[in-house]
Amino acid sequence: MAKRNPYAQREWLPHEKPMLPGSPSTPLHSPAKRIAFGLIGMLISLTGALSNALVTANLTNLQGTFGAYSNEIAWLPAVYVMGNISINLLLVKFRQQFGLRLFTEAFLVLYVLVAFFHLLANDLSSAIIVRTAHGMVGAALSSLGIYYQIQAWPAKHRLKALVIGLTASQLAIPLARLFSTELLQLDEWRGLYLFELGLAMIALGCVLVVKLPPGDRIKAFEKLDFLTFILLAPGMALICAVLSLGRIEWWFTTPWLGIALAIALVLIVTAVVLEHNRQNPLINTRWLSNGMMIRLGIVMIMMRIVLAEQNTGAVGFLQQLGLLNDQMRGMALAIICGVMAGMALSALTIRPSHLSWPIVFSLVVMIIASLMDAQSSPLTRGDNMYFSQFLLGFSSVFFMTPAMLFGIGSVVTQPKNLVSFVVLFGMSQNLGGLIGAAILGTFQTWREKYHSSLLGDQLSQLNPNVTERLSQYSALFSSQLPDGSLLSAQSGSQLQTVSTLQANILAYNDTYYLTAGLALMTLMWVLWRLTRLRYLNWRQARRNLAEQRQQAS
């Protein structure tokens, strides 16, 4: 009996045909099976996203557990993003050549194994190695969650499935802040990874029971693809390292940052030149360099920079005031509600013919939220930021699917550009987040030094307000420090601490104004592009109408 060619195109019914090679077919399912697909898709999306979120939300606790400095513990989220970005170069072609079933089961098994090895990592070095592997296998789960979600909805509601599958991962960080304190109490950092291992095993069991329908396979890999990967992967990893560690090590005083950036540029430029001259490139540089894709990439990166205000800004501000995760649960719930509201409204209102206006609306909401946060004071707490963080959670998902659909249309007509688009979208989200954290964190540090210098100039004992405050501190500590010189030193130290806190609060307010300004600039640019496009269409319509009248006469 002749062996069937695995790359032979199957005969599909019109409603079953996969959109692209490597994606599943879409047969009809019973209502119960559709519900199962939807729940499993949500589980897979959250499983992949929680992997990084649990670490990001608990860096301070992990720093104490590992006995690491802040610049050492910052490698944990950095290497996760390194692995995540790098493997995206190959995942699409892996699905196309080896099929969805192997892709699904192999990467979930690897995910479970990596989560298990996390439990055996006893020091920071081993945790960093395992974390890199986790980023690589976690990248597979984001697309897998979308594929499961698509099976849950009939054809006329597929865009709703895309919205849910694409945005569900945004729930991860607020969820991690909601319950991770209890996980740390189980067995310190192993409690986090034990939960992650259990979640991964449940997801693996679900996909083994409820399998995705098969799709078409094609021979996708070429030898030069791996050369491109060998050049781009370390190049992007070095960029991630510089962006993650730059504001901690400080940009202009740490030589290795400049060396890493120089090596990264050489590797990336070499890879781009190689791809630009290939007949069948892994990354279509000509397609990515057209005006529409460049504008789309810039807008998505700018929005990710603004949205970094949520973790770098609001959470960093509250941590500066001494609040921990369990004291920010109300704010985490507000963000979750915002994400779910954005997800629901996007699913109900998304229209392929009106993809720009959700982006415009999201930018307006971001501006409002940032301006609200810019009114913070030493008395501000999490409950004062509920509404602004709700708005940021809403806007973080409301723009995402329309932005993706802007580029996916040309991918359907040119399937070879799928890898290029996945790389663009993934880099804009991952690198955009890192760039945002780097810019906002650096700006906050710079403004804190500025405000500290201004406040320090006013801390003179010739100032009656300063003298009065020192007297209050002396009265506060007099029962504990009978020695006059010690009491004076303690009072001065307390005043300096309060001054530094006030400088940080002023710096965070400046950071919120910066994010509002960046969102406003992006909004003005998008509106200008839309206005110009509408004007050109109107002028072309008038020209066509004039030609028709001339021909008729």
C-alpha cells in the first residue's frame, strides 16, 4: 500500500478549508464541543501568559529568595522575552511543515518538562537557563490558544474568536498580582512554579482529549532559514538584555551595554542583508519595509510604550509607597474588569471596514487615564487609581485585534509573508513593552534626581518650615533616642527620606504626563493619516466622476 504524501493538499469542503498552511481546518462541531474548545483555548492562553506574569509580579520576592541584586534578578523576565522573540522565527514554519498535532503535543509536553525543571532550579543561574527555555516553549501557546478559540465559534463570528484568543493573555499580570502571594507562602518561589506545572499538565490533558482538526502541510524550511535564525536570535537577545538592564546598570556608565548593542546591530544587519537577497526569505524585508507595515509597527510600538505606564508607572509608584501585591488586589481586579470590558466591546464592535477607529478610541482613553494618574500625591493609594487603571486595562486590549487585522489581510493573499507578520507583531508587543519600561523607568529616575536637587536646596534650617518639621521628628523619636546628637541625626535622616519620597512622587507624575504626551502625538499622527487618506479617496472619487461625465458627453 502506497504511503500517503503528508504534503498533498486535501480536499476540503468550503467551510472547512484552513485559512493558511499550518492552521487547522474548521469543520462543524456540536455546541458542547465548541464550548470545550473555547474553555481550553482560554486555559492555554492563560497558561502561556502566566508563566512570565508570575515572575514579573514577584521580582522583589524572588530577589530575596535567591539572594540576588536587582540587576541580577532582572535577567529572569529578560531571558524569557529573549527566548520568546527568538523562537517565533521558526514556529510558524514548524507548524506548516510538521503539522498542528505534533506542534500542539510536542510543545505542551516540553512546557510541562520545563515547568518541572523549574522546581529543581536551586540558584539564579539555573533559573535563568530554565527561564529561557520557558520563553521558547511558551511562545507556542499563544498561537495555540487562538486556534482553539477559533474552533469554538461559527464562521460568522470568527473575528470574535480572534479577539478573545489574542487578548486573553492580557489578564495574566493582574491575575498574578491577585493570588501569587498565597502561592509564595506554599514553598517560596517553588509555589509559583508548582502552580504553573499543574496548570500546564491540565492544559496538556485537555489538548490530548480534545484535539484540533488537521490542516494542510507544506515543505517550509530551507537551510538558510537556520542561518538567519542563528544571526537574528542572539541579536534580538542582546537587544532585550540592553533594554531590560540599561536603566538598572545605567546606560552611560556600563561598558558591556554598548558592546552588546554593537554586536546586536552587526548580527541583525547581517541577517537583514541575507534575507533581502534571498529568493524565498524567512522574513520578507521588502514587504516589511513598505509604508503601511512600517506605520503599523510604529503605532503598535508607541501604544505598547504608553501601556507600560501600568506596570512601570502605577505599580512602581505604589511599590515606592511601600505597598505589596496583596495590598494592590483591588487595583488588580479593576484592571481585570477593564481587560474583560475591552475584550467584550472589541468582540461586539469589530468590523473589518472600520479598523482605525478602535485604535483612535484606545489612544484617547490612554490619554485620559495618564492625566488622571498625574494627579498623584503622597496620600494616593491603589483605590484612588481604580478607574484610571480600568481605562488602561480596557485600552490595552481594545486596539490589539484591529491592529493585527491591518496586516493580516495581505498575509491571506500572500501566505509566504506569515512569518514576517508574526515576527513584526511579536516584536512590536514584546520589544514595545521592554522599550516602554526602559523609557519610562529612565525618565522617572532622571526626573527624581531633578526634583531631589530642587527639594534639597530648600532643606535649610533657615527655612521655618524645615525647622518645624525637624522639631516634630525630634518629638517623635525623643522617647527612643535620649542622646541629643543621635536624635538630631535621626530627625535629619527622616526629613531626607520624606524629601526623596516626594521627589519620586513628582517624578512619577512627570512620567504620567510623558505617557499622555506620547499617546497624544500618536493620536495626532493617526488622525492626520486618516484625514489625508480620506481626502485622497475623495479627490480620486471626484476625478473618476469627472472622467465618467466626460465619457458620457
